[in-house]
Amino acid sequence: MARKDDLICVGALSGAYGVRGEVRLKSFCAEPEAIADYAPLLSEDGRQTYTLRLTGQVKNGLTGRLGGVSTKEQADALKGTRLYAPRDRLPGLPDDEYYHTDLIGLEVLDTGGGLLGKVTAVHNHGATDLLEVRGAGLRDSVLLPFTLAHVPTVDLGAGRIIADPPEGLFPDPDDKGKTA
């Protein structure tokens, strides 16, 4: 069984498509159809294996057949299941690209070395990836744009990101108790 840190989330099932066991799925791959190249896919804990054959495209996703799923009820029961591939099946990335799973848990430091928090999630709502950062000095999580301008350095080996966040995104520790 693959170790959890050796698995990369490549997609998620979003329910049944039709009545004959086909599924709707969202691919998180740069080329959506490439998800089939990494099959058989695994559940998050690595215990369940899914063969996959793509059958078509729908708005915001793909359709496909999973081995062992032949009814609408079986397909619906898998809704929300995230699909993983072992890291060694995936292509290597250029120096300036990262798998989201590798960013989660990294410390985020400002350009002066001050700790801003840790990356707890990576989101993408269209324009660019956003790093969700949580930390002791933050009341709520902060969404940091994952652009070269705001995140000039990602050092996976050291487990940290150097950030130059937009003005006002993070609270200024020197402003405690000051009024305008």
C-alpha cells in the first residue's frame, strides 16, 4: 500500500452520470484527460483501487466508467470520493511548479524572516492559486495569491515559503494598539 505522502490527488468523483453506472468526475490535472493515464487510481487511504475509462465530457468535468461500478446507486455512493495516483506515476514538474500537496504544511515567512503562518490548503477559483495561511497571530485564515510577485521563494527542502504579501493582507504586529 502506498504511503499517504506518496499519493497525489488527481481528481474527485461528483456523482452518477446516467443510470448505467457512469460517473462524473473533476480532474485536477493540467490536461484533464490525463487523469486516465494515471489509473488505476486509489482512495485517500490507498486501500481501494479504481480502474478508469473516460467516456466523455460534461460542463466542468468528465464522465467515465470505474471498474466494479455498474449502477447509478453505486456511482452516487462514491460522490465526493477523491482519487489519488502514486507520485511516481506522475510527470516531473518544472522548477516553478508544485503539486498542491507539497505546499500544504509549509511555513510562510515574510521577506524579513517573520513567521506569518502555515499553508493549510490551496484553492483555485479561476484566476490564480491561493494559499490559505493560518497562524497564531491570525484571527482568520488569509488567502495569499500564489504568484511570483507575492511568493518569490518556495523551498520544499527547508519546508518554507518566503512571501511578499500585498500591503494590509496580514496584520502588522507593530500596529498593536495604534489608532489612526
